[in-house]
Amino acid sequence: MENSAQVPPIFMPDNEPYLGIESVLWFDRIICWALEANSEVAKWTRDHSRSLSQLQRAACQVIPQGISIALSIRELIRQAYLFSAMVLIRPLIERAAVISYLDLHPDAVSLWEDGWRYRRRPSLATMMKEMSGRASKDEAQRICDAHNHIVHGDPLSCYHNLVHLQDGSIGYASGKILKNPKLCDGIAMEAQCYLVVLAGRMSRIFPDVDIREIPNHEND
């Protein structure tokens, strides 16, 4: 940790170190919107008179997992465990990409139900390219590679937990990272983008559920 003096062991919403960063504020708003939407979907699917499609059954599993991961990322940001928050971006991307791919390719749901086996399922870069609709395969692969470095602990991952120490030197944080708003901003921005994808797919896959529109930054 950069400076343990007078740092509370647990931060609360009123004293978290990155309070006030706009991307964190919007991450909070997107989380609230996604939770509200998921609650409406849950109510709708609990009506046992309805027969859910294969895609809807898959969405009932994948989307709540993604929302849970986003909540974990937000709590890690609150506690200033930024490197750990970065690690969780990769599985959040996976959920957003999987449900997007299944939405675009309903015939692949059977493959997902059969275990989504390695070498039979599409690569994450392929799913991300289709999820975006605009990114090239190379761009999608670069995003995958960047997050793979972080998850797998190879030498390139070390740049993300570098901190300035009290004596002016540089070290690797094993705990809270308290003074890197740029890193926090990047994590919050990326996480909210994939959470928007998850909730957007939820709206498409459950068209009969009344889900209010996504909060708009421009109307803030």
C-alpha cells in the first residue's frame, strides 16, 4: 500500500478515495439501472406459465453473473484494490461477449448448453468483434491480449500495480492503490461499457419486459 498512515481498513461510500470521479459516478448509475432491469426480468421469468426460449434461459444465467462481477469491481474500486478490479474486467467482458454472441447466433445456444467447450466455441476476440459490430478482429484481439496479460500474471501485468512509495521510489502494490485516479477512471469506464452491453442484451432478449432506457450522460 502506498501510505498506510491513517488509512481506514474499510472505506465507506462517504469516504472512498476515488469519490467524485465522474466515471465512477456513472458506473454507479449504470449499476442501479442494470439491477432494476434485472429485477424486472426476474419477476417476468418467475411466472411459470411462460415458456422461456433457449436463449432466454441462457440469459437468465449469464447476465446475472455479469452484473455480480460488475458489483464486485465497484466494491474493489471503493476499497482501492484497483489491480484486483482490473483482473475482474476480463470475466465481465466474457459474459457480455457470450450473451451478445448467443443473441446474434441463436443456433449457438445448443453449443453453450453442451458446455461451451474449448475449441468448439468461438474465440473471445471473435465474439467481441461481433458484439461491437464496428471493431476489427485485430482490435478485439488487442483488448483480449491486454486483459490476458493482467489475468495470467506475465511480465506485462506488472505495470498496472506500480505505485510511488513514501521514500520516492517505485514499488508494486500488494494492497490498496490510493493515488491513481487515471487508473480508477479507466477501470470504471471500461466496466460500465460492458455492463451496458449486458443490460442492453437483456432488453433485446426479453422484449416483453418493461425496461427503462439507459441513463444518458448528456442529460446529466
